[in-house]
Amino acid sequence: MPIFEYQCDDCGSQFEKLVGRASQRLDVACPACGENHVTQQYSTFAPRANGGAKEAQPTCASGMCATPGLCGRN
């Protein structure tokens, strides 16, 4: 299921929403004010060039993750 980024047109709050089906995209409400006047935002990502300097990876707060930064707890 994809995660979409939204911005509320009423209060300006930005949030992410896990959306299972295309029909659920129409029923997204702002968690801050409850209104459903939201605009889907373009997702950003950080590409890494081959051979470039590597950035420090975040460490898992619990120290139990096999892949640092992918557990969602840091």
C-alpha cells in the first residue's frame, strides 16, 4: 500500500496517509482539523549518487533492527 503526502487546504497541516485503494484517496481527512479539503503533494526522496560520500544512517532506537533506518522507530 502506498503512502501519500497531503496538505490541508483549510489549516495548512501536512501529513502522510497510508492508502489501500484508489477509492480511499477521495476520503482523506486532515487529522488536525478533520476537514476533507486536502491536496495531494509530490513525494520527495533523497537519491544517492554512486561513489559519493555516504551519509550517516540513523540508528534504531531499540537497537534491534537488521536494517537501520527502516523500522520506523527512529
